[in-house]
Amino acid sequence: MLALLSAGIAPTLALMTFFYLKDRLDSEPVTSVLKTFIYGALLVFPIMFVQYAFLEEGIGQNPWIRSYILTALLEEFFKWFIFVYTVYKYTEFDSFYDGIIYGVSISLGFATVENLLYLFAHGIEYAFSRALFPVSSHALFGVIMGYYLGKARYSSNHPRLVMFLALFFPVLLHGSYDFILETIKSNWMYVLIPFMILLWVTGLRKVKLANLHKAPQLDYLHKDQHLQQ
């Protein structure tokens, strides 16, 4: 039991630490990050219930609908919703990169519970592949969502459009990830590995771009220091 819990939680800790330490400005309070992580974790159960209901009724079981609507849209919409209505107006959300921290936190909260449930059902032997693919992909969807929500708040003349993109791109990528698994049964790794490499390259580029953007508060602080000198 302890080994299974450790295997299920370890990739989350590694990924959360990695993206948390990438913050070059002012790290977010751990309590705020933990709170959003819990919100993401709690999302698993109502979403699983809805997905199970559609499965039992035989509704929307076409691979396209199952991948892009019942999985990607449903999961990413509720992550986006939680972000917008619990994080977006936080006083702690005071820099572009904070969007990535909170996006990753919500996504990894969801991914951790989902991962633990899967490992309890299927066994610890799947822990490594789950860490490489589903858990890390959720983290990267969170990076992209958080990047655009950070941009909407701090670096856009059209924040509503950018907030829509914060939902659209994760849904598109998440749906594509699931569609690969749905339709390519035997040689899925030959497609999924390049997909994951591209996803990591995109995510790390978003991290770099977000870190290049100074928070307005820091700009004011630098100006004040300059005036005092």
C-alpha cells in the first residue's frame, strides 16, 4: 500500500517542484498552491460520475466525442472554471508566471487522484508509464492553460479572447492525446512519444516566455527604488 501511494504521488511532487522552482520572480505561498491542488483533486469524482453515466447509457461513445468532449472538454473546462473563479482574482496571483503555477497545481491535483485510482485498480507495474504520460501531460496542459490566463491578466488588450484560448488549447491537446490512445491500439507509442516531446517543448517555451514578463508590482517597485536613488 505504501509503495503504491509513493509511486502514485512521486511524479506529482517532482513535477510540481520543477515548475514551482522555475519561478524567477516571487514564489507563490505554498498554502495557496496546496489549496488549488486540493480543488483539482476534488474535481475527479464528479467528472468520473458524469463520464460513467455517459458510458452506461451508451451516449457519445464515438472515439472523437469520447476523446474531445467527454474527456478533454469536460476535464479541462472544470479545471479552467476552478482557476477563473477561485484563483484569477487572488491577490497572490501577482505575476504572469503565477498563472502557470496555479494551472499546474490544479491539473496535478486532478492527475494525482486519477493516477492513484488507476494504480489501485491495475497495479503498481503501471506507475512508470503513468508518470511519463498521463501525469506529465496533465501538468503540461496546466502549463498552457496557466500561461494564457496569466497573459489574459497581465499582458493582453483582449483578455476575454485570451481566456478562451486558455481553455481551447488544453482541450485540443488533451483531446488529441486521448484520440491517439483511442484509435492507435498497438503502435501508439510511436505517435504518443513525439506528441509528448512536442508538448514538453511547447510547455517549457511557455515557462520561459512567462518568466520574461515582469509583474506590474515589480515594475513599480523598480521605479520607486530608482527614484529613491
